[in-house]
Amino acid sequence: MTTTPLAARPGRAWWRVPPRHVPVLATAALLLVMYAVGVSQYQAFSNIQVVFNVFIDNGFLLVVAVGMTFVILTGGIDLSVGSVVAMTAMVSASLLGDGLHPALVLLIALLLGPTLGFAMGCVIHFFDIQPFIVTLAGMFFARGMCTWISTTSIPITDGFWTTAAQHRIHLGENFVSISVLIALAVLAVGAAVLAYTRLGRNVYAIGGNQQSALLMGLPVGRTKIAVYTISGLCSAIGGILLSFYTLSGAPLIAVGMELDVIAAVVIGGTLLTGGSGYVFGTLLGVLVLSIIQTLITFDGTLNSWWTKIVIGGLLFVFILLQRLVGIRTK
């Protein structure tokens, strides 16, 4: 009796893409199409420095999006990230203005985000309150702290900060900033944690089915607290990178950043319900948002609000795509 190999059976093509990879591949295809359009329409778009500039201009966004990926993978949400970024930048600018040593400022700034994230994670777990409500409270708290520190912008003139902000790392005739290297390092660490550690496996398990994770004896509460702490840490790092980028702290900076971050994560293929997604997809999502903005800038005739319109349309498309993929896998 002979059997037909699985790869040769009708309707079971060996090359069929797993459903969970479809959103990420769609994002990658969209990114390539957008870049091809840019190159075909604008000669300067093919300059490699344009690509490097995308990373320079959005390094802080990428770092914050990595932290948000952890949260969304568990089925949660963190609305406080934009305000934490602003608070970190404001605290850094204020302390530097008071003459505090930059190393001590960095330490204090890096502790603010994870401390708030840890507190929100504890409230979410121990009091069983929806993440939306808890992180909304965190958002108002952090934004209020920004205004309490100062109602106006605080310039940064510290030597270390300005040197780090203006230093260029040359790659041939082109260059990147220190912020780009930090952002890529955070991306690599985030990807490794999700792929190769027990915490990463727990994150996916909780997002897939929290009740099953509990029955398997996984540390659901500890993992939830950990992901919000990680998100807070990434927001703090993003705040420092933003202060490098602007060399200032302002109470109204990064307003609405949490929405851009969520959009990047979702467009990058991470399911809003949790359990499926990749940090690499988040990178693609950030690049898509950046390329849209760059294309509109190169065009010169379109209002900057077209960026939001296009991003809104893409969000609708990718949410529908996720839904369709979810239905097919049931």
C-alpha cells in the first residue's frame, strides 16, 4: 500500500504560509511597494541616507514600540507610554539644568518608567482592573508631572547630552546617530527575550489563552507585571532618546505618541487580542509609518495630516486582515 506524501496531497501545499505570518509578510510587502514608489517618483529617495534618516528620526518611537509589543502580546494595552516619554525628557532637562551630573540624571530617568510600569502592572494584576483604565490613569499622572515640573520648554545645554545628540557614526559617506544604535540594540534584546527565554514563552501563552496558562501553572501575574515594567523601561529609554533628538524637554511633547506606537505594533502584525506577533514585525510597522511621512514630505503639496489619514486607513485594513486570518485558523 502506497501513501501520498503530505506535500503532494491536493490542497495541502507544502509552501503554504502559516496564518500567523500573513500580517507580517503583508507589512513587509507594503513596505517594499512604498519604497519602490518613492524611488520611482523621487530621485533623491534612493539615497541610502534617506533610509538612515528614517531610523534617526524614529529611533525613540521604535524603542517604545518594542515595549508595547510585549504588552499587546499578553492581550493588554499601555496608554501611558507617550506621557512617560515626555516625563522622562522633562525630568532629564530639569535635572541637567540644575547642574546634576549626567550619569546620575540617566540613572534617575531610567528608573522613572519601569517604576511607574511596575506599579501599573501590580494594580492590573492584584486588583483585576482593566489595563485600559489603569494605564489611562498612568498617562494622566505622567502628563501632569510634566506640567508640574515646568509649563514651558526646558532647553538642554549639558555637554554630555549635546555631544551624544550631535555625534555622528559614519558608515562610508553616510551616517547614523547614537540613538539608532541604542534603538537597534533594544530591538535585538526584545526579540531575543521573546524568542529564547521563559518570559517570552509565558508572554505568548498568556496572550493565547490566559485561563489555559493559569491551569498549566504559568506565573501569569508575575509575567503581566514584568511586561508593563518592560514597557515602562522602553518608554524611559525612548524619553532619553527623544531628549537627544530635540535637546529639550517640553510638557506637551509626545502627545498622542501612544497611538502611533499602537498603530506601528498592529500594522507590524501583532494581534490586538494577544498571542501572536513579532518584534521584527513591529520594526516593519515603524518603518511603514516613517515611509508614509517621508513620501508626503517629498511630495511637498500634501498637508501633514494626510499621514494620519493614511495610517488610519492602513489600521482598518490590517485589523480586518487579522480578523480574516483568525477566522481561517478556527
